Amino acid sequence: MDDLRRRFSTSLIIAGIVAAAIVTMVLDRRAVERGGRDLPAWLGAVMDVAAPVQKLVAVPFETVRGTFSRYVALVDTQAENVRLHAQVDELEEANLQLREALVASGRLQHIALMREQYEVPMLPAELVGVDTSPWFQSVLLDRGRDRGVRSGMPVISEQGLVGLVTATSTRSAKATLMIDRQTAIDGVVQRSRARGIVRGEGSDELSFEFVARGSDVQKDDQVITSGLDGVYPKGLLIGTIDSVSDAGSHLLRTASIRPAVDFRRLEQVFVMLQRGPTMELLYSTSVGDEFSEEDAEERAP
């Protein structure tokens, strides 16, 4: 009996709530049609109580919805960051390639001018190895006899004279740098035409030996090849006079030359595919223009 009574009471409460809701909707509809209305005291009290309750109930849902929205925004931001990083990497790579292209174009312009000046075919080559011996200053090039490279051919860069090819294999060649201690070049001061011998010191400097009497050699003078040694063509830039020794009573004076080529940053060179008269005579009557592929591999880094 009590159970039936509880069920009947529950049904009446639900029916009352539904009826109140229907009445409220009808009144609200009429109020809208009439331009608005003031709520009865009992309905206002219900609304005053229901508003904080609804707000409290809505807080967890708003928190969850806000957290989900922020999570979605973070995911989108992370994806955008990944995309932007990829674009930055692409732009940096393009910028690097552009800088390399500009450097290469500048080199090509210099080489084109040198070709016109010397009228000698030139073969570009890359450095693929450096001699680690403390007694020799030489590098290994990635061009050999199959590309027309022979011992005795000068090696230059866009900056100036580099050295001389001293041995070749089928696909590589060894070039002795002009800073090697065994190097001797007939040079001339471009300004005063004072002649002398440029010798390698095994370091970043060269020495210039010239006759003391009647020679005008000063600091910052440029020294070029004279072409009289029959090894290097005339006019290749060797370097700049850095200092000159005191005259004293010696027959010969010595000046220090700062090479035009920065050998520590040397990457690309050009082989002048023509021997000087002295080298042509030397290598046409002797053997020694070759070294084995094993030797080339041993010298490679």
C-alpha cells in the first residue's frame, strides 16, 4: 500500500512539473506576442533558485569543453609549428643553394676573364684530400689523365696561383702548393718590375729574394709570375708584400709575401691544361707523370 502511494505521489509530482512547464511555455509565448511580461513572484523565486543550480551543474561541462577546445587548439598549433619549421628548413636550404650559386657565378666570371687573358683551356677540379705530412704541402684533386691533366700543369683559383700538378693517375692528380718548401717561382713586382725568386716556407707565408741594389720593393706591392721560369704563365697573382728586410750590406734582400690564395679555405681550383716550355721539355724526356691508384686512395681523407 505504501509502495502504491509513493508511486502515485511521484506521478502527481511529475504531472505537476509537466503542467507547470506547459503553462509557463504558453505564458511565455503570449508574452512574446505582447512584447514581454513580468514573471509571477513564485516563478521568479523558482528562477532565482534554479539559476545558481544550473550554473553549478554547467561548470564541469564548461570545464571539459574548454579543456577539449584548448587541446584541439594545441594540436593545431603543434601541427602549424611543424609545418612552419619545414618551411623554414626549405627556405634555409634554398638560401644556401642561392649563396653557393652566387659564389660559383663569381668564380666563373673570374675564370672567364682569366681564360680570355691567358687563352689557355682550364679544367675545374675539387680538392678531395690533403697531404698530412709536415714536410710537404700538397693536395689531391678529383681530375686525372682521363680529363687531360698532366704533371707540370699550373693550378690556379679565382684568387691567384695555387701550385703545380706533380703527379697524376687515371682519375686523380696531386698538386704541390706554392707554399711547399721545394717551390721556387720567378716573380716580379707589378709596380716596379723588380724581379726575384719566390720560395715556399711550408707555412702561410712566402719569401721573395731579390737583388738589393736597384730594386724597388715596398710593403703592399703585388707580386706576380714573370713567366721567365718556363713553368707558370706570366701575370698570375702570387701575393702581396707584407714586409721587407733592411738593406744592410748584403747582395740579396728578402721580403715576406702574403699569398693571394687562402689555402685553409681552398675548395675548388682550376688546372691550366697547358705546360710551360720548361715542364714540357722535362716531362717529354722523363717518366714520373704517374702514380698508382693505391697511392691516390692512401692520400684521400
